[in-house]
Amino acid sequence: MAPQVRARALVTAKWLSEAVRAGRVGPSLRILDASWYPPQERNARQEFKERHIPGASFFDIEECRDQSSPYDFMLPSESHFADYVGRLGVSNDTHVVVYDGDKLGTFYAPRAWWMFRAFGHKEVSVLNGGFKNWVKEGHPVTAEVSQPAPAVFKARLNAVLLKTFEEMIQNVGSLRFQVVDSRTEGRFRGTELDQGLESGHIPGAVNIPFHSFLTETGHEKSIEEIQEIFREKKVDLSKPLAATCRKGVTACHIALAAYLCGKRDVAVYDGSWSEWFHRAPPRYKVSELKRNKA
């Protein structure tokens, strides 16, 4: 079963380039560039305008989020998501392929992949290796911005794939599900600041930095290698699992990696450490830095 799951969750640059050349990009296949970068470093929308995969549209994570929330990139409402992706030409029958231009190969694309799945869309894939490898392999790029015909998308939130602050708090005592944190070891342990925020982790969480699942070229590692990573961290993929990070983005790499192994129900704690730091009681914030100060 796993190879079939992998084929749906990931598509190769070769497969996508053949689809582009065959003129299949349209109502049944939409390509979305989900790049996002810190504004002081890179301008994702401008880079998209300059070059992107032919037929792609720009998926703006700044627009497709709950803009009333104090936390970054929280899921929008069902109606907001449905309206936004509908304007990108995505219907419930569309196969969506997402990618981003991060130097690692893939960074934000799994977040867009998870968002579609959270709103009930099953036909969504990540471009394995991202835009970096698309260019490296010599596939076509364009500055021509396509204008897809609007479509009707009906969104229905699948609560199984989402964890709230309240559920995470309750789990500290009940341990009903495993928690994997995808941030770097220093931020997980609390020994380095996380974008100016004191770091640390949720009690009981296991640390698997998201880049552990990527090869040096920026592609996803093999299913066997991913399974071994989970085994080494004593994460049981047969049991309930939730992923967390700084702001609900790289946690989606955990969900994607587990999905490739056949586990389709990994939940993402949307608020992640950004929310946890501000709302959880001090005893629920584990940090080696605090111990060292004491």
C-alpha cells in the first residue's frame, strides 16, 4: 500500500513536466506555488512573477489564513479557504500539486498540502524536490502569469487532522496521543531563541527536526529511511500522533512523512509553540535554559 500512497502524496518533476508539456494543466490539474519567505530576505510573490512553473498560480499563505488570529498562519474558515482556492481555479475534482522555492527544496509546500487535506481535499500532492530541483533538472519556467477560470470548491474541515490548544493541554495529562516537534534541537531544548521568542517544548514531545526527512538534494527520503527515523525516536506510527513546530508550518513535514509511510491521520497543532508559549502555564513549558539559570 505504501508505494501507492507515496505516488499520491508526492509527484516527481519528470511527471509534472510531462503533464505541463501535454497541456494537462487546467481544471483537472492545478499547480500552486506556495512559497513564503521572511520579507527582509526574499519576496515570494515577486519571484513568482519573474519565474515559475508554466501554468502555476501563486498560493499566498498570508492571504489564505485566519487574519483575525494573533498567531501566524492559522487555518482560515471553511468559507475563506473555499473562496480563495476557488479563485485559483481549484474545484473538488482538481488534482492540486504544490511546491515552493525554498533553498532546502521544500519548506512551505507541505503546509499547503496539509491545508487542502484539512479541508477535505484528497487529490493533493507535493512536488518532490521543489522548484530548486525543477530548475536544476532543466524543466521549463516562465514569467507568464496564467489566469485560471474560477471554480467552485466546497470545504469541510476534517477535525481529525487538527489539534487545538485545549486538546494539547489535555493531552499533557492524558497522553492519549504522541507529539512530535519538528523544530531544530536547540529550539526544542530551549537553548536558542526562536525568532526572538523564548523556546522550549511541550511536555512529553519528541524532537524530529523536519529536515531529517530530506536528502541533501532536497528530495524526500525513502519510505524505509523515514520509517527508521520514526523508529529511532520511538514514535509508533500505529498509534495516534500530532505534530507541532513554531507556527504550524514545518509540523506539516511530519504529517507528510508519516503519510508516505501509510499513516494518513497525523494531526497538526495549528498554533504550535507560538500559541503554546503565550497561553500555556509555565510548568508546561520545558526548557533547559530555565534549568541552567536555576
